[in-house]
Amino acid sequence: MTANFGTELRQLLAKLSGFSIDATDYVSYFVNDCGERLVFVQRQGEGSATLLHSDLGWEPRPVDGPTTTMAEAAPEEMKQMLKNVSVDGGLLSIPMCGSTILSLDEAKWLEACYSASAPLRAGDDA
């Protein structure tokens, strides 16, 4: 391992995702059980973080808070439909980040990233 491992890792993840990553950014990398790659980036002083997901074409997705579920995010009419088409309303418990559907493992990883990067966010009283 080289002395500049953090720098090299950031450069590799930036090249992989096509997203600019600075030396002062909080960065985390995750590979899910399907081999899809995810990158979390929190810039110092910004109120939102960014989620990059290989299965979503690396399109930057804002992370404005902890993950939610479909029960919390879906409009009322969709909640009723999801409740009707799933056993015991199970679809309502699917984790989400904004409009991005996550696996349970992805959501746990994202929660850990969001929590760990709280001191870097602007106006966050962590």
C-alpha cells in the first residue's frame, strides 16, 4: 500500500463513476450482492451528499437525509396499491433514498455513510 492510498482511491472512484471527487471529500465505496458498485460522496460544507450507483448509470443522486421506506415516501394512493399487491404490505418496507430504491444492505451502508459524514455538512449540528 502506498502512502497516498486515499488519494489514489479517490482518483480511481472518480474515474470509475465520472464524478469529481476532491481530496477533502468523505468517500465510501460499496459492492452489493449483484456486483453493482455504489459510491457515497460528502463534500465539506455542503448540506447534501451524493450517491453514485453503477446500475443507475452513475447519475448523481442527492442524499438529503437518512434513508426512508416506500411507506414514508410514496403518495397515499400508491401506498394503498402497494399494500394491496404485497403480502402483509411488505413492499412498503422497501428502503429508498429519494426516488432510488435500495436493497436492505445498500440502505444500511448508506445510513452508516450519512451518519459518519455528518460533521462535514453545512449547518449540521452533529
